[in-house]
Amino acid sequence: MKMDVVGYFNKVAYKWDRMRKGYFGDELRELLLQEIDGFPGLIVDIGCGTGFLTIELARNAGWVLGIDPTEKMMNEAKKNASAAGVNNITFIKAAMEEIPLLSDSADMIFANMVLHHVGKPPTGLREVRRVLKPGGKLVLSDVEEHHKSWARDEMADVWLGFGLDTIREWLGEAGFTEYEVSYSGFNARAVSRSGDICEPAIFIAKAIK
Ligand SMILES: C[S@@+](CC[C@H](N)C(=O)[O-])C[C@H]1O[C@@H](n2cnc3c(N)ncnc32)[C@H](O)[C@@H]1O
């Protein structure tokens, strides 16, 4: 049975913050935040979920737009942002394949652990490039290729991670000429219902428009 991604995240939204701590930790966020140069005017957090990255981005930028197709994840993000006293975030229900922004409008775009849930990543990456300002930067983090097919049914994964060359190829196809894709130094960790462990490497892709 094909897992419905939005249905899955609506179901787990209330406990996602706890689940996420088992999958990947705050050290990944710290590494991603290091990619911010200066004080960007507008950062977009694609697939913002419950705000793991969004809230910290907002402390380092003029404004943040968090987009996610899953309403209940964003409801949690709104609660988390308000508890953190952060009020420069707009949350909009939308997907990576159709970002509700004008072309050339964002200084930076982040997408953490989103791409493996996206049906057509090349479409999403083209859309990211459209929305970035010339000179703007994409920071995309996700898992490298693995073979744990239970992740499709148990975690709504559409892709079992990605080969780094595939990511490079898609970034090139999206029109990026300046990019770098490498291992982050961290691995994710998930355990199946039957106790099988998946610990794929986490990569970071950085691209400048
Ligand atoms: C694994 S969670 C990661 C959430 C958050 N980025 C974090 O680091 O905790 C994946 C998120 O991507 C969202 N998502 C799924 N498909 C998407 C799409 N096509 N475009 C944007 N976000 C999507 C889900 O609703 C979910 O909130």
C-alpha cells in the first residue's frame, strides 16, 4: 500500500518533536545554521514541520517563511514558535513543488529531511532556484541512499535516501552551476517496528543561484 505522506505527518504531528530527537539531533541544526552569512532578510524553510529549524532560523534573519503541506505539523510549529517568543515567521500550507513566492525573492532556502518525502525532487529543486534571489543560497540536508524498504510503509519515505551524484545531477538540471554536496559527519537513526535499525549518512547540499 502506498503511504500518504501528508496523512502520515498529520497523524504523528503531536509526537513528532519526540520522534525527531531519535532520528537526528540538535548538532545537525547547529551545523546547518553555520551556513547563514550575515543577517538575511528572508529565509524560506521548506517542509518546516514543527519548527525544529524554522525557529532558530528566525533568530538569525529578518523574516522566515515556513512552508509545509501538513497542517497539523505547522500547528505544532506555531505553538513552538509562540512558546519560544519568536514572532517573525509566517507559516503557509504549501509544497516544495509550488512555493508561494515571487521569483528572485528569497535570500536563503533550507530544506531539512524533506526531499525523501517529495514525489518529484527535480521539480522541487527547479522551484527552489526560481524563488532564490541571484546570489541566494540553498542548504539542503537529507539522508544518503539505503535499502531499508520498511521506511516507505512505516515512515512515509518516498525515496530510500539519495546517491550524492543523483543530487548533483538534479541540482545541475535545476540550473545551479555552483554547488557542493558532501557527508555532514552525522548519521540519522530509525528503528523499524520489528527492531531493524537504519542508520544512513546525512548529506548537506549547498547551492548558490
Ligand atoms: C521528516 S519531516 C522534517 C521536518 C523538519 N524539516 C525538521 O527538520 O524537523 C518532513 C516534513 O516535510 C513535509 N513535506 C512532505 N512533503 C512535502 C513537500 N512536497 N513539500 C514540502 N514539505 C513536504 C512533511 O509534512 C513534514 O513536515
